[in-house]
Amino acid sequence: MKQVLKFGGSSVANADNIRKVLDIVRARLDRGQAIVVVSALGGITDTLLRCGDQAASGSEAFRDTLAIVEDRHMQTVKSLLPVSQQSGTLSLVKKHCNDLEDICNGVFLLGELSARTRDRIVSYGELLSSRIIAAAFHAHGLNATWADARELIRTSADFGHATVQFDTTGQQIRNWAGDTREDVSVLPGFIASEGKGATTTLGRGGSDYTAAIFAAALDVQILEIWTDVSGMMTADPRWVSNVRIIPSISYQEAMELSHFGAKVIYPPTIQPVMSRNIPVWVKNTFAPDDPGTVIENRNNPQHEIVRGISSINNIALLSLEGSGMVGVPGFSKRLFEALAQGQINVILITQGSSGHQRPHVRNPRTKWC
Ligand code: ADP
Ligand code: ASP
Ligand code: MG
């Protein structure tokens, strides 16, 4: 049996947490080979984005930001690996940080940061974390290897929010898996590549999606999303104190909650696993014995009409109104075309019955199509 386990940013934030991840993975190997997808060390993605923006705006502060990134990874290697096994990984981290510095220097000199270069910069978060974690697994006796998700997940060239080309991706993943003998494969989440080989990203929170893409391609029995809460809850525990864990939830309900703000799962994650009926467990790295939530194919008994409440910040309400629209075809088309061209994700649409008023709610921050 194969299984896919994904660990988010807080689960791999430092050496202590990565040791917990190691224990969890080890305890699951009796079930079969594990594909472990990891996020960047907690906070690093934001730091890398800041670094790119600083360089593009001509601020020398990007050098200090880079130093923070390098130091954080160096310290993690030093506290995670035995001294005798550190040198290879330390030089790998140094090499990646030097490459990153070269790119940021280019951005600084040109004063220009394209979406393509931003993806390249931010990809170092997952590249570094996955390399370090693979080395730690190996050093602690697991039969582990590292693989580059960019060589396996093929996407469009929509940098920052690339669309996965599932046929090519599925084939590449199955070919790779057929040749992989190690018990554990560690891969970077979030990153992929387009047809010409340039690095792309799958959208913020996209490591969940990477894990689901692998789970679906290999038709595994289990996908586990390991995070910092003990499952999907009736509301965001950061805002609501008396939340409850939802022990089991249908794919459709989980999709609905995540689309409307339950950040615990990145919305596109559900689609690939739902089509193959693969159960998704949401589990807590810091309380691994808690049962968590299973997202699966299930009917919702009538008495559980409200499963949870979610919310989204940064929503704009756009209202188009005027008597000139009544009975005139084409107004909605023009509005939606303009929004689509701006890569703006419309999440709710209503229209007055006379056709005189057409308000649309949209989220200006997310730019998914
Ligand atoms: P990771 O880094 O592991 O991917 P995220 O920060 O993306 O973790 O998602 C976990 C966070 O999602 C939790 O810490 C919690 O604050 C937030 N969250 C929002 N809504 C919910 C919900 N309905 N149930 C559980 N967690 C939620
Ligand atoms: N590191 C990326 C982010 O912070 C992807 C992820 O963690 O899922 O958005
Ligand atoms: Mg997440």
C-alpha cells in the first residue's frame, strides 16, 4: 500500500517539530511506502516574498532578509543532524541560498520583479525544507530519498496560480513511483513547472494540493494532512473559542467550507481525491493521537444541517445597477470578462429579478480562475 502524508509550515517550523514529523512517519511505515510532502519552514514563504519585494523596490534590506532565511535553515540543520552528517546538507543549503541571492541581486539591479521570478524566489522555501527533512530522515535511519516535484507536476505558465495538467502529471508521477524503491520519498509541496521548465507555484497553501495530486495519481488508500489543529472544526479556532472538531465530513461539505475560508485545507485539494474516493485525514502533528477529521464520501444525516461556519477577509462587493440594463443582453458578459482579465475570483453572484441590479461579491486578493 502507498500513502501520502503532508506536513504544513508549523509542523516543520524547527528541528523539534521536524523530530515529531519523523516519529509520525516512522510509525506509519508498517502500512507501506510513504510519500511525504512538506511545506516551507513556517513563515519562510512570507519572508521570501518580502525579500523579493524589497529587492524590486531598490531596498538593500533584502540582504538582511536573505541572511535571516539562510540562518534559519543552517540552524535547523545543525540541531537536527548529527555533526558527522551535517556537511553535505549545510553546503546544499549554502548553495541554494547563494543561488537565491544571485536572483535577488538581479531583481535589485533591474528594479523589476515578474511573477515568474517571484515564483522562482518563493520556491526556495519548499526546496530547502524538503532537502533538510529528507537528510534528517536518512540520518535517523529511515530508508528515505528526495524527489523534485517540479519534474513531476506539469502546469500552465500562470505563475503564482498555475493550473495543473493532470494527464502529463499523472503519467510522470506514476513513472517515477514505479522506479522508486525507498520506504520514504520526501518532496517539496507548492512548486511545479511549466512546459519550458520554469518553476511555477500552485497558489498560497498549495502544498495540500501537491499531496492530493500525488494521492490521486497513485490511487493511494490514504492521504493525511498534518497541521497544527486536531481536525476540521466548526469554525476557525483563532476567532471562535467554543469550536468543535468535526469527526467526519463529506467531500462536498469540506470543499464548501474551505472555499469560504476554512484555511485548514487549500480549496483545490479535494477535487483530485474526491474523484478517486480517497479518504483525507486532517491530523494534528502536536497531538498525533487525537482522531482528527476524515473527509470522505458520506451522506449527511438530516439533523446535521449546519456543519460549520467559515469567513473570508478582504472581500469587495461590486454592485452594477441602472435602468439601462433592463432587458439588454451583454452587460453581465462585459463585467465578468473584465473581472476574468484581471484574474479576479468571483465567489458569489446575485441578480435582481428585473435585471436592473447585478451585484457581485468578489475577493480582490485571491487571483484564482
Ligand atoms: P498548515 O501550515 O499546516 O498548512 P494552515 O495554517 O494552512 O496550516 O491551516 C491550519 C489553520 O487553519 C489552523 O491553525 C486554523 O487557525 C485555521 N482554520 C481556519 N478555519 C478552520 C477550521 N474550520 N477548522 C480548523 N482550522 C481552521
Ligand atoms: N509554503 C506555501 C505557503 O505558505 C505553501 C504551503 O505551505 O502550503 O503558501
Ligand atoms: Mg495550509
